[in-house]
Amino acid sequence: MSPLNSADFTNDSIVHPDFFYISGFAGIPHTNYYYVFLCFVYALTVVVNTFVMFMIYTDHCLHIPKYIVVFNLALSDLCGSTALIPQMIDTFLFKSHLISFEACLTNIFFVFAFITMQSFTLTVLSYDRYVAICFPLRYNEIVTNKSILVITTMLWVFTGMATLVSVGFMSRLLFCKSTVQINSYFCDPGPLHLLACNDNTPNSIMNWTHPVLILWCPVLFITGTYICIARALLKIAETSERLKAMKTCTSHLILVSVFYLPICFSFALGSIIHHNVRIINMSLTTILPPVLNPIIYSLKTEEFTESIKRLFRREKIRFTDKIKTCFNHK
């Protein structure tokens, strides 16, 4: 239904719907296998991100700016997956397609808040790489624990406020039916805006500005930092040193590509993209990065692997001491 002026309807006909109906895929057989796959991905996401956060929290050697940001990324990944995947599984695997108006807005808030934080955290990581390569002698002076904590705290506050304002505008949307069907895999604001009966101008503005803030601005910032990094690398005479510096950026570039390219693809094509293709593309975009991020960016780094080895050595010593204590008592 096209957005119409609220004056064309009586007050009795314009309502906040009792429920939204999340339609999901259209005409695709055996979709249950996809939702079972989501269960597996979510379980793996919880395990790897919890492990990364545990290691960073317990090992004081990892209490450095880079790993403060990595901890923040793991937290936003874990929370974002928790806000989205269990709801999808309940909706489609257990056929619970109806969601109340209040629950829908709550779902939108948490999903978009954590997706926004994932985007901003990848931006902070690009800033970290930029300073490390372009200003290596001043890195410890510029990028400190305090500065990173201030930056991440400000981003959390900004994200919460921006998402709250956006959801607040959405709460003013009125609909002409008691049950409204959303052609997506969760309470997607995009399709939802098109179904409103009242004046949708404020929401249309938010629907345009929000992607600019959480998507295009971070992409432009990251692109700018890597242009500067590329120029700095070209000035390094030694090939081995240049490759070593490039290696520190590879993991981050993979994370950026996995997160941003599918989203940019969907936004660029807009309504041209098929409904089912959009659902698969966007759902994988929001589901796969949280499980890949800790594997690509944390578990493969030298500092983190050394931290894991130290943990196992400590646990081995403790286990050996317990065994010796038991034999001594006997």
C-alpha cells in the first residue's frame, strides 16, 4: 500500500497493528534446512566470540588498544546475532510468524544498534591500522587504552541515541489493518515504511540518513585510511618490511569486504533485487560476519595464539599440581 495522508482515513481506521506477519521466503522449498544452518552458525558464533572476550578479559598482555576494539567487536557481534538469529528461528522454523507491534520495534532497535556498532568498530580498527602504518613512531602516543575507551564509549552512546530516535519516529507510523505483512526475514524498517497510511516524511528522512551514517560514512572513512596506508607502504624501500606491514591489514580488509560489500550490493540495487535474493543476501550479511570476525581477526594473530598457549600451559600446570596433591594425600 502506498503511503497516504492520514486525513484520508478516519481515526478508527488508522491503527497500530496488533501484530506484524513476517513472511520470509516466497516459494522456496526446504527452507527449514537454511534455518537449521542458522542454528549451527549461531551456536558457533556464541562459542568463538565468548572465547575471544574471555581471553582478552583474563590475559593482561591483551589489554592493549587493538584488543579493546576486538573485544568491542566480539561483543557487538554476539549481541547482534542474539538479537536476530533466535527470533528468525522462532519465526520460521517453529512457524511463529506473528510479532506484536512493541516486540517488532524492540527487535528493530537491538538489531540495528548492534549492526551499527559492528560497522563503527570496523571503522575504529581501520583507524588503528592507519596510525600504526602511517605514524608508527607515534602509535603508542596517539592510540592509547584511554583514547580507545573514550572513542568506543562515545560510539555506543551515539549508536544508542541514533537508533532510539529512529525507532521513536517509527512508533508514530499508523497502519490501516490490524495485521500487517512484512516481506522480510525480521521486522525490517524498509518494507515497513512502505506500508504506513499516515504522513511518512520524517521516517523517509530517517530511512535515508541512517544508511548514510552507519554505512556510507564508515565506508568512505575506511577507504580514505587505506588510500593513506597504500601511499605509506609505497614509501617503504624494503620489500620484506612492506609485505609485513601489508599482512597486518589483510585480515581487516577481509572483514570489511565480508561486512560491507553485500550490504552495499543490496542498497545499490534497491527494489530491482528479487525478494528472496534480498533476504538471503541480507541475512547472510548479518549472520556470517559475527562468526568469521573472531576466526579471521583474532584467532590467527600471533598475540592471541601466544595467549592461548599461555592459558593451556597454566591449566596444564594446575592439573599436574592437582594430580600430585592427590597422590601425596594417598
